[in-house]
Amino acid sequence: MSTVVGLNLLTLAACGVERSTGVSSSGASRVRVAPREFSGIAWLATERGFTAPGRDAESREVFLICHDARDNAAERDLPRLAIVRTPVDPDGITVEELHVDFPSVPNDLESIARLPGRDEALLVESNADGDDPDPTIYLARWDKNLDVEIVGSVPWPKTPEPLTNVEATAVATVGGRDYFVYAERAQGSDTTRINMTRLTVGRSGAITFGRKWTSVSFTAPEPPGARPASGLDIDAKGNLYVSAAYDPGDLGPFDSAVYRAATVQRGGPLGARLAPVKPAQMLARSSGLKVEGVALVSGSFPIFISDDDEDYGGLLRQLRVTEPGH
């Protein structure tokens, strides 16, 4: 795989929503407001043949986004999920915030891990630097109309290292078995560990994790001072993609990179094992953006990122990959 040479950047205003700011002789004045932060992302579907006025039919990619609202007085009632569609005209992406019933109030949802081949995903609380006494993983399921419901939940399993703050999770399927993969964001270090265990999700919504784990180390050499794991996805061939993000505060300046960091392969005591990519392969560098989610379309390229740019809001972008065929 060759190096990605950058991001396919669009204007920031194109991801906003419009609000009226008054009326003049020429009509209502409008200002674009960026959507709320996009902390985690999972691909849901491709909508075929969408037609915009005056344009040929185009397809739209549809993603499920999570917001990292906290369980406190200021944020308790905010929506935790949204459906985001790629643009087909200059109005930009569309963001539909969802009002979904959870069995408990989610606290700092930072990642979404779709189950390959199923209309289900794990919605994962981060543990918020240890501030959450009972971090939870929820199971979301959607129908052909993309109506999302929560059908199960479970506490975080016992992990091979202290659970501190996780923003990167994914699910891989190997030999017909599912595996849960996560990495600590590892604030203050350029190195984290990618951890994997068996996962079983029943039709009733029951979620069971294995007791044994396998792990590999991952170091993000760039950006300097970045959290090495802020987002994660795994393609159908077992390639594991990780974003690293630098976050100095709510106004930035932010910086990020996306890597091919490891592969999931058959073998080992769990039936699958992790193999590091040495050296880790940088796919993109996105100065000015804080990438917190990575999502592949139907388990392969194209690859999209979601951004939590704090006070600047959230955005969705497709990465530009120069490898032949992508």
C-alpha cells in the first residue's frame, strides 16, 4: 500500500446548518453553524441514485455518529447519536440528530464499532479518564429504514491494562468468529497497546467478551504530542487503521494522522492474532483537524474520518488514497 498524500478537503462551511439572524430588505440573513462534535463513526449504508435538482443521480454514504456528551446537568439531555450523509450539492453534509432511548444515560460515548456483515454496532463509553464508575458498552441495531434502537448493554469487561480513556474500538470477524479490538488513547505518550479478545453478540442483544486477550504495541511518530489512538476501524482483509490526534484545548490548533498500524490474522490461542505493521504506515496527515473516528465503507476503501474539533464543531471527510484501485 502506498502513502496517502493528504485529505480531500472541502470548505468548512459546507458541513454547517443554517440559522436565521434577522431580516433585511433582501430577505432573511443566514449564517452557517457547524454541527456538534463527531466523536465516533461507523458506516451504515450506501443510498443509491439520490438526485439533486439540476444534477445527475449520485450515491450518498450514510454514517452513524456518536457525540461525547457527559452525564451532567449541562449535557445530560443532549442527543448522543446522529445520522450523517455525504454531500450531493453545495449545501454539504446532512446531520440528523437521533433521539434514542438508552437504558442509562450515556457518559462520554467516544467510539462506534460496527459488527461486520450485521446491522449492529457497539457504542462504547470511554471511561472519561476514570471518572465513570460503571463504563458501559451498548448494542445498537437498525432496520432497513435506518431506525436505530438500543437492544443491549453490558459493563466494560476486565481489560489487560487499567481502563482509563478509550476512543478507539472496532470489531473484526475471522473464521466466522467476532473479535473486539480497542486501544487506550494514552494521553501523554506516543505509544499505546492494541488489545483484542473474543466477542459474542446474540440476537437477544446479549454481549459476551472473552477472558483472554492478545495485544501488540503501536507508536504514532506524528503528530508530535498526539494521543496515539483516537479512532479505529478494520477492513475485510484484517488491516487495522488507527488515527492519532493532537488536542491542546477547545480552540486548538489541532493536528492528526491516520495509520495502517496492524493486521488481524488467523492463528494463536484465540483463533485470531494481531500482527504489527513495522513501521506503521502513515496514510494521511491532517493539520488543523482532530480526527476521532475512522470508518471504511462496507469493509473496504474509501475511508472516511470524523472530527471532534471541540468549539469548531464536527466534520466528515473522505481520505485521499493514492494506491491503485482506491
